[in-house]
Amino acid sequence: MSMLATEEKLSVTGDRSTPETRIEDGGRRLGLMLTLPAQLLVLFIAVFPLLMQLYISLTDWSPLDGIGWWQAYELWNNFANYTDLAADSRFWDALGRTALVMAICVPAEFLLGLGLAILFMDNFVGKRLFYSVMLIPMMVVPAVAGYMFFMLFQSGGPVNDIVSTLIGRPFALAWLSSPGTALIAVMIADIWQWTPLMFLILLAGLVGVPEDQMRAATLLGASWSQRFRTIVMPKMKTIIIIALSIRVIENFKIFDTLYIMTGGGPGVATETISVYIYKVTQQDLIWGYVAAIALVILIALSILVSLAISRMNAAKEA
Amino acid sequence: MTAIHLENLVKRFGAFTALKTMDLEIRDGEFMALLGPSGCGKSTTMNMIAGMEQPSGGRITFDGRDMNGVAMGRRGVGFVFQNYAIFTHMNVYDNLAYGLKVRGTSASETDRRVKAMADFLQLTPMLDKPSAKLSVNILQRLAIGRSAIVEPAIFLLDEPLSNVDAAFRAVMRTELKHLQRQFRQTMVYVTHDQLEAMTMADRIAVMDHGVLQQVGTPLEVYNDPVNLFVADFIGSPGMNLLKGTLADSDRGLVIDLGALGVTAPLDPALSAVARTNGVREVVYGFRPERVVLATAGQGLAMPVTFIERIGARTVVHFGDGEQRVKAVFDNDIAVQTGETVHVAVEPRFARMFDAATGVAIREV
Amino acid sequence: MNRSLTFEIFRYTAILLALAVTLIPTLWMASMAFKPIAEWSAAGADLTWWPKSPTLDNFRFIFGTSTSDLIVALDRTAGKPILASLLSAVFGTLIAMTAGTAGAYGLSRFGSGQNLPLALIQLRLFPPMAVMIPVMIMWAFFGLVDTWWGLALIYGIVTLPFAFWLMKTFFDDMPREIEDAALVEGCSRLRVFMKITLPMMRPALASSALFVFILNWSDYLIALLLTTREWVTIPVYMASLSSSMTGQLYGAKAALGLIAAVPPVIMGIAIQKHLVRGLTFGALKQ
């Protein structure tokens, strides 16, 4: 049985949690006390670091300069980091690559996950076992998954072996060292790992569609595809938005699997935004510049997210 | 408008038989109630008529057309679910229009018929309202309208009033009966509530343990139950049933009820049937409201154990153990707990059942 | 409903295909973990799917007791990285669960901290890469770099949103009558929370903790940035496992990968029914 908590709310506002009952002072004090650790951790990781990030991003500071970060004002550079960023084609390429990976992986994961979820809607022999096995990829440590696919895509590895068997002649593509195929291999790994998540969430949504309403639609003469379009999909709308949002957000961060498989290479062929920032941080060590990149991304994401949330709220009002 | 014919209908779920060879003819335009306690097979029967479940044996015909293998969307059956199964993500208009839209009816035709239906059901003011927050009587009307708009040959209603609170049921019953009169559709109504069946149905099919017990008009079923189950199940309180033995007296055939005494002589016709039948051990049955006070020395002498005053009427409980009797009187009845009174039942209201088989002994 | 045979055939074909795709990568790694060096890397023609002569050498090798026919010995064994992963994930989970449970209860019962839900969602939203510069500076300042406790602290913060949201939905679902009854009996609010609510929530706490543990155990990027040598975790250590003489140490890495992959898979299957709730921040319950 699945219980949908979605039709009426997308709980990001926390408004539902205000208890109706009057809370005496003792309760209020305890409430403050209990929420204090979480508040402090948020402050510790969000507010102060962001100010620091803003400050450093306006300078040329690097940990190799031998001066403390608080003295970074000595290296003030007149917003050069931001103007440089606008002209940094490697950054924009990485951003574009990240968008490309997202544009292919997320819809693929969605469609595969939805297809599988539809197959799991009613009961059949072996359902429970298949369901558990289907979830394994998303629980494998991403770095380990990266290593699995690193092995699979070696030129003498199993993928080429299977392809050879299928086409009936030797096939020895060096997937990870050719710029064209490395990105494909990386995307296959991402789809392998995260289709189960879509499957899991969408299946929970599908079994939550009231059976009576489906039967009512059938009795009114609706075909399977009509029921799917007019009953299932509208009722799944919120769930689909949640599932897609989760994957879009996570996919944007793509790093672990990809970095283990290709290290961003060959060259910059698989360099996504996280890999790019990592390389600048670890290899080039120009942290003032990294701070600027990070801040731009944070601000852009914040704007996107608040737009998305306000649009969703507006849709909920209507 | 369609007659439904169930012939030797059987439904088994694994080793469990939910329905044992049911034969039932539901006439064109009739309001038939399938009545029985839960687990009696009434919902299974209805689900098979709708095509949601396949019979294990026998067949269902609509106007002589065999429905076996006809998909549920193509039977022309309107179904009103227990919880109405309104499409909560659509407004009232879209709910009403659904059946027409999926059949590819033109937009203008759909609009015309939706508006006509809304008008007919007094739903016009709420056409644009989201259906999730409507009150229950509006949901009922909407559910019926949504099914009716595609002009189904028959209507099936699955305990539509069971989620409604008691006070409102009377309103809903009236409305439902009214709608049925207007639609003149064949309706099959499943319920465990005899009041609903008695007040709305043209005929009632009483079921128990997967077996059809009796089919008849509400009055037939009430007055002349064919067996002890129906006698006990129908009526509130149910029929009084006392075990006794047939005995001859100088005034004719009577039933000896042991300690309670002897009944008044049976109706001559009934006596004749009983004599030809040859049964001795019987169950004597009579409705509580047919009990009248008799003068001392006549009728059955019974101690009053409990008096239940329910406003307009007073229910008096007599006796205990196997020989309990309930009687319904006007509220000014002058009896007191503990006293022994004499009660009698007019012979024409007395019923008799074979104690061994539970089957009614009556003129055929 | 009687679905057609064709549909059933299609269903099983599709599911079996999906199962094969799901399992092959994992099985390949598992098989590799038990292969002797001779079977590690082979040309496409004589690729071995199952170890012909299965061996535990790879496991012995990473724990330093065998060289697995390699000329090299490891300069450090897998023992410490496994310990680092365990300590940081366990204590990170502890931090997240403590702050998350307390905060969730405070919000769910007393309406305190109305800003937390959204703040925590945002925290989860941003790529860790985009906030790591200040974190690295701060951790260096406090001497937390390359320590398991420094890692545990950042894990605790990063997974706090999950702990908080999961526990919030569990508290929201919990009937309050029992707590109210205890309050009427004269227990203090804090005592009710400690003695009644928490024991009642034990299954929920366990599932949430396992979920958070899986997330912490799965980290690679943060450990890559915040550890250098002493306390590197399994994934970081694994990536460093290659030698100039032998190239990729396939079998050794696979053995380590298997060790890293098994616990979260088992835990994940154990908490299956709460996975949806955890992954969707409680927006969807199953």
C-alpha cells in the first residue's frame, strides 16, 4: 500500500507542521532547544562560509600565497575573477557538457523507470524478488559503480565482448579513451545507477492511483492508453515533478562515477562542472577564482529553484 | 433498458465458492436490490454483471446477449462505486464529460449533453468546481450523472449509502429512488441494509452464503419469507420464531409450544398443507407487530422481561432462552416488567417452517 | 483481470532483460574479486566471465598478507581506509541523526525552527563542489583536515537534511494521544520526548539512521578534498590503488569495491519500504 501525501502539498514550506494546539512556554522553550543544534549546523555551513566565499571570490587569493585568507584583501582584483569567468570557455564548455548529460540521462532514466514501474503495477510471480534486485544499483557506492563501469568499458572488457558476440566479429573499442564514446560510457553508468530511483518513486506513485477510479474509467469505456493519459498521469503529476527535480539536481552534481571512470578525460571530453571546479581547486589552486565560479553557480541555482518553487506554489493555488 | 438474466452462475476463488449456482431474472426497468449480510456473494454477483470478474460457471445475458468475454468497458453498464470513485483531479464538468470524451463524441455534442445532464441533476452551479471537496449527496448525483450520460443499459450500485451518516441516508434514499424513476433504467443495487432495499427496490433478492434465498417484492419477502434465514434477516426486529410440535385439537390443528401453551388453531388452508406434508416438528413464526394482547386464559402466557420504549412505539420483550418473543405495540401499552400477560396472533398472520429444513410450510 | 499471454511474455522478457543489465556490472566486479592475476586482464577473445581458478588472493593482497604474484607490495593496506570509512560514516550519522531528530521533533510538536525545512532543502540542493572552498579553509583552520572526526562533522551536516526530513515525517505521522496522556500524568515535555517518544520511534530511527549511513558511506568527493593520507576513506584509497609496474590492480580494486558495496546494498534492501520517503524528503510515503 502506498500513501500519497502529495495531492495537497509539496512539503517544502513547513507550514503544515504548526501544531493546532496551544503550546505553553515550556514547550516553546524545549522546541527552541531541540532545534538549536540543527540551526547552528546550518549557520556554520551556510552563512559564514558564504560570506567568506564572497570575500575570497573578489581576490586572487590562493593557499600557496602564504598569507591567511582573511588578508586576501591585499590581493583585491577588481572583479577580475568574474570577468575572467565570462570569458572562460572551459567553464562554459563544462556547463554545456553538464547540461547535455542531464538532457540525455534524466529523460532516459525517467522513461526506463516509468516503463519498468508499469510492468510492476500488478502482481506476478517473482515480483518481490525482482523488485529488490532492481534496486541494487542505486545502493552501490557511486565510486564503486564508477570502477565497475571502468572495468566494463575496457577495450578487452565485457561490454566489447558482448558486442563482439552480437555482431559476430571482434570489437575492441577503447570506450574511455576516445573523446566521442567516453561521455556515452559515463552516461550509461549514470543511467544504470539511477534508473532504479525513478522506478522506485514512480512505482510508488502508480500503485497510489485509486483503483476504483481506474475501474470507473474502464466502465465508462476508456481504453488502457486513455486511462493512462487521463487518470494516471494527472494523478502522478506531483510525483513526476518530484522525481524529475531530484534527478536534475543530483545529475547536475555528477562527479563520483564519472571521475573514477575518466577523470574528466580524455582531455576535457567528459569534464562536467563539478569535475572542472575540482580540477581548478586541486590542480591549479587558484581558490579566489574557484570561489567566484562556485558563487555564480550557487546564485544561478538559487534563482532557478525559487522560480521553480513559486511556480509550483502558483500551480497549487490554481 | 435491458433485462438481465443470470443462469447457473457460479464463482469460485480457489477452494472457496463465493456463489453457488445462482439463477435470477432482472426485468427491464426494474430496481432490483441484492440484499444479504457481508460475504453472502452479492458484491461478487454484481462484479460479474459488470465484467470486473469472470464467472467460474454459468452465464450472464443482457436481453439474451451472452456477456461472457465481453470486456467491462463494452457492456453498457453504469457503475456507482461505494465511494463513488469520482475523478478527484477533475472538476464536475470534466467528470460528467469523461465517458463521452473517451468515446470520441464531438466537443459540441459533449458540451450539450453535459449541460443537459447537469441541468437535470441540478449540478449546473458547480460545473466548474473541483470535485474533491463536494458534499456526499452531490458526489452521489455526480457519480450517477457520470454513468448516466453515456446511457448505459443498466445501472449497478455498490452500497452507495454505506459511507453516509444515518441522518443523511433518508435524504439520499429518496433522491436515489427519484432519480431511478426519472431514468427508468434497470438498476441493480447491492446493500446489506434492509431498510434501503425495502424502501427503494421493486424486488429484493435475499442472499446468504453464496446462495440466493428468495426473490420477491419487499412485501412478499417481508410477509412470506421462504425460510428461517429470510424470516430472521428481514424486519427489525426480525420475525419471532418458536419451536413447537403440531397437534390436533377439537378446534383444529394447533402448535404445541410446550411451556408457553398452545397456539390458536391454524388457518384451514395452512392446516391442510401441513397435514399433507406430514411434518410434526415445526417453527412457529409471526411478526412482532402482529402480536395483540389477549384476555386471561387465552393465547400464550408470557412473562414480560424488558420494555423498550422507542417513542411512537414500544417494544416488549417476553420470555427468555429459546422462547423469546418480541412484540411491538403503541406507546400507551399498559404492561409492566415481571408481570405475565397473555398474547395472541391472528391465524392469518401466523407462519410455519419445517424445523428440520428451515423451509416455510405454506400454500403453493 | 485476465491479461493476455502476450503481455505476460513481454513483461517477463523485459524484466529479465532489466535484471541482466542490473546484475552484470555487479557480478562482473564480484567475479573479478576472486580471479587470480592471470585472469584479470585479457584480450577480448579469451575474456573469462567466471574465475577459472577462484582465489582469495585479492583480499589477502589488499590486507597486506599476500602479494598475489605481484612484484609490488602495497605501501599501506586497506585496513585503515575501511576504519576511516566506518568511523566517519558512523559518527557522521550520529551527528545528523541527533541534530535532525531533535530539530524535527521541535518543529513537528512545537513549531520551532520554521526556517529549517527550506534551509535544509537548499543545503541539499547545492553541489558540494560549490561550497567546498570555505569548508576546506575552515577545516584547515580548525585542524580537521585529514581526520576522521573532521570528515564525520561535514558528513553530519551534509546528511542532516535527510535525517531531519525523514524524522519530521515520522513525527508528523505519530499519534499524539500517548504523549498527551503522559503530559497529563505530570511528565515534563523533555521527559516525554526521551522516555516515551524516542523509544516508540525506534523502528523509524533505525531506518533513518541506516539511510543516512548509506549516504555517508557512499561519499567520495568530500573525502577526496578533505583527506590526504592518514584517514583516506575506501573510495579514495581505491582510486589510488594502481602501480606503475602493473597498471590497474583490477582484482584488488574489485575485492575492495565488493567490500564497500555489500553493506549498503544489504541495508538498503532492509529499509526498502522507507526508501521512497527518504529519497523524496518525505513528500511521498510508501
